[in-house]
Amino acid sequence: MTRDLRRMMMAGNYEESKLYKLRHSAAHVMAQAVLEKFPEGKVAIGPPVEDGFYYDFDLPRPLTPEDLEEVESRMREIIKNDSEFVREKVSAEEARQIFADQPYKLELIQGLEEGDVDEHGNPVEEKPDITIYKSDAFVDLCRGPHLESTGKIHPKAIKLMNVAGAYWRGDEHNPMLQRIYGTAWLSPKELKQYLWRLEEAKKRDHRKLGRELDLFSVSDDVGAGLILWHPRGAMIRYIAERFWEDEHVKHGYDFVYTPHIGKAKLWQTSGHLDFFAENMYAPIEIEDQQYYLKPMNCPFHVQIYKSDIRSYRDLPMRYAEKGTVYRYERSGVLHGLMRVRGLTQDDAHHFCAPSQMPKEIDFVLTFSLNILRAFGFSDIKAYLSTRPEKAAGELERWDRAEAALEDTLKRLALPYEVDAGGGAFYGPKIDLKVNDALGREWQLSTIQFDFNLPDRFDMTYIEEDGQPHRPYMIHRALLGSMERFFGTLIEHYGGAFPIWLSPVQAVIIPIADRHVEYAANIADQLKDAGLRVELDDRNDRMNAKIRDAEKQKVPFMLVVGDREMEENAVDIRRRSGERLGSMMVDDFLALALQEVEDKVVG
RNA sequence: GCCGAUGUAGCUCAAUGGUAGAGCAAUCGCCUUGUAAGUGAUAGGUUAUGGGUUCGAUUCCCAUCAUCGGCUCCA
């Protein structure tokens, strides 16, 4: 089951909704249509998911887009038959007979009979009834619920989307099945809206905008998952980092810088070679010593902490670094800026005394929220992950840390969900996720306790009692990684960054050649005042220049012609198309600088 | 990594078992322009890479690399 679906089910009553039944029913209709085409095909499971449904099949050959069209038309015929969904409770034995030639179903029946897992292979408490649903010429092992009949599905509100591989029961050791994804809605209008939303998401795709706006690229010759930041992308990053740095200095962080490689022994002590080895690159041998490219910054920060005796008077200590780390990611998971092999984490490690811990949590959460909001993310949700079965550190520390995390979430009135047992083995954590302009969720921040490293590195500080004590360590990535954050930023704004972040804040557009000199003057004035300005002195019509600036999503276009030259003015157009009319240069400057200062979105 | 698809000019895409074309972008002209594309010309490709089949491969086959949609795994 996907995390999204689980969340939805926890949040609302999707499972009881008509939409859920509709999608579940559509999945059955699709399975019937597929089996008619491939009578020897085997079916696995077909649940509703966010925005639609899928069904997994084991078929003799790969499906093609033409197959999907065929299946979809056949589905419409089945819907037209308007056959009733009939539920029947059966014994395990009966079920085995019905699905005698369906090995995946037999496996499911066994699970149901033993009563310890559901159809996804997840553990369940109660032993479920075994039920089947019949509709038209199809019988499925299914717990329901369904619509009354296939005819309740609107034939024009369904659409098959794509085929994808999926492991049986989500386990990569199991056979790979073919999964058909479909979408289904109550009305054609809703389907249309959904498809529009997909189109909209496509337009905002950071990979597409990254090319169009000349922000970044990936080169085959450099390597997959390794990002090349172009000047405009780098400018945005520079502005974002400068803001980030200023805020950190204001809020009691110390900056540190650490190398990109470290000796094998360090990674042994930290446990990375035990727990993170599959994400680390092969060692580099230097003078018979093995060094590893760093996948995380923590061991280095711990070494700085340990470079001296620390007193309780020094705590809390906050080390921050935008540390570039390298992680091996399997080739199939790379995705634009969102999943890469070389990334810069905006990392920090907090070290504090146990008594300071609740306050420190409060601080780091508040600080993180403020930064995220400054970047225009106001819809933020927290996920609290608690102690898993196998955990390092004493129970008491876990309990205190979890309580502190949850207290802070409550105090800040932040919407949150608890993922019981979802913490890392070394400590509980809070992840912050933001919803973007299209309502899509992205993970950015993570705030993690670490009970492991202080022990492994035997970190101490001297308490009032003169004795060494173990400090608490909190690991925090606020924006996450500069790469993923940038990707999220691009998609959130669809490339139309707020003016404070825009790589080019204004383009000066002279109407004819005789205005170029005046335009260049204006450009210089604005640049001197700190605005990022470009002069478009190409031998082109004004309309074409405006079009180009619009496509580049430049916040302001300053048109200058005869009238403006006479009045020492500029004519202002926003990228929204809004005309602000003719203004004195100084007035425009004041307006623009104010919007930069206020981090105005728009 | 796995399943499937894709890889042709900077970008978006055509075409073909007999050595490739369009639009946009680029370059050079002409036009001197008033709020989203003025106009003409030119240039641009060992068809991702490496093998194989063939008289001949960009086209068919295999491998590799990369990208896309998923699965699995995660900032």
C-alpha cells in the first residue's frame, strides 16, 4: 500500500467513499476485459489508489498502448451490460476451487486463511472473512466494497493511463507483473479536471523548465544524477543560500566546512559501512589507506565537536554546513533534481544537554518553519516517526525525545501525523513536507535525533558535577538538499520565481535603435542599485522581446521609447501582463526593491 | 537494480534497408518598431555508443549508456 493511500485512509474515509467503490469496481471491470483478451493470464491484486486504480497481471506478453485502448473500449461494453456486483462469503476450500488456476489468488487465500496478512501482505489483527465478488463474466477474490452494478460507472469518466512493471507484493525478489494504471471519476467533468491537473503538472515539470529557463542540466559525459547548475540556476541558489546563511548567523549557528572524503575507520566507527554501505561509492586508495566519498556530513561534525573538551556552558552548539555528499542511487530511481547522486545538504547538527533538549527542538522547528515560509511554502505538514522495533539507545531517551517532538508539534499547532515505528534505528524524527501550488506534497526538512553517533564516538561534555555526560545530538536538514529544494521551488512557482529569487528581475526593452543608449543608462542605474537587470538590445520588434521575457518569466519588463526618453521614465509591465504605466526610474526602483525586501510572490 | 517504452540539428518532432527533412532557436541582412512571434537568406546531423546481419544499416538484431513511466529503495 502506498504511503499516500494510507495517509488518505487515515485522514478521511476514502475507503467508505463512493469514489473508492467506483475505482475498485472499475478495477474489476478492467481485469475482466484483460482476461478476455488473455484467457491464460493470471491476475494479482487491483486496489483503488489516489486518483484511480490499478490491477496487476501476469501475462504472456508485454502490453502495448494499443492493447490499452482495446481494453478500455471493452470496459465500456461491460459497463453497458450493467451487471450487478454480487458479494458472496466462501470457505477457503471453495475459494481455492474457484481460483484453482490463479496462483496469486491461491497465495492470497492462504494468507487470508491463516489470517495474518491482508491482500497487500501487510499484517492484520483480525482474521478476515473470505469473500468473492461476481460481476458480469468475472469473479474476483475481494473484500469489497463495490458499487451496486457495473452500470454505475460512468463510461466517459474512466481512462486507462499507462502500463508499468510492479513486483508481486512489492517485493523485488518476487516476479515482475504488469500493472495497468487507470483513473476513474464520478463524472466526465471530474475526469477532465484531473487530466487538466496532469497537464498543468507537466507544464511545471522542473526538468522541462530547467531546460527552458536555462537553470540546470545533466550531461551524459559527466554522469547520471550529477547536476550542472547553469548561471541562472546558480544565481537562484546563491540568493537562497545567502538568505539561509544570514538567518543561520542570526540564530546562533556556527558554520563549519568539512572535506569530501574520510578514512574507512571513520565510517566504520560511525556505522555507515554497516548500515549505509549500499549507498556508498567504492573506496579510494591513498598511500595504502582507504578513503570513502562522504554520503553524510555527521561524522565530520562530530570530529569538530570532539576536537576539544566541551562544557555544559558551551551547549547548545549548532554546526551548520552546506555539505556536498555523494550517494549511490540505483539507476532506475534517478529523477531530475529530485533524486540525484551528488547533492548538497543544508545540514546542521545540534548538540545539547538533556535538560536543553525540549527547548532545542522548539527552536529548530520554529526556525525551520520560518525559513520554509520565507520561500513561499505556507502549507506545511509534519510527520513524526517513532521508535522502530530494532533501535539503538535506551528506551528512556527515546521516550523523552518522542515526547519533546510531539509537544513541540502541538505547541506550534502544526498539523502532523504519527508514523509509529517509522523512525530510524538511531532515533525518532520529524519530517516536514510542503504542499505546492498544485497541492502536491514534497518532503523537504528532516529533524532527527541521533542516539547512535554520540555513543559510537563516545561524545561527552562536562556537567556542573564535573563529570562527563552524553550530549543529545540532533541532525537537521532544513531545505533537504539544494537540488531537491530547487526542483520543488521550480515546480511550486512553475518557474515564475518571486522577484527576490528571480535570476533576472527586469528586462529593459528599447523600442527602436535610437532608444538603446537611454535603455543602457537605465540598466546601469538599476544594476547599481542592486537589481538584476538585462538589456534586450537585439534587433527585434518590441513585441518579440516582450514575448521572450514573458517566456523567461522575468518579473518586470521596462519598455522605453520616445515618450519615456522625454520624461526620463520607464513603462512597466509585469509578467502577469499587468501594465503599471509610465514611472520615474527612481519610483520603479523603490517599488521593485520593496518587493524584493518583502519577498513578494507573484 | 527490475519491467516496459524511447534515443534523429540547440529545442520540439518527421522520414527511409540505397549515406536525412520541418518548425522554433542560432548567424548575417532588410525593416526602426508602443505591450506575447515583422521579414529574407545562411549555416547546422558519422541518426546516443559499440558490435552483428547485409552488396549496402540511421532503419533489422545484440550489448552498453542515457532518458521517460512505474516497482523496489530514500535528501
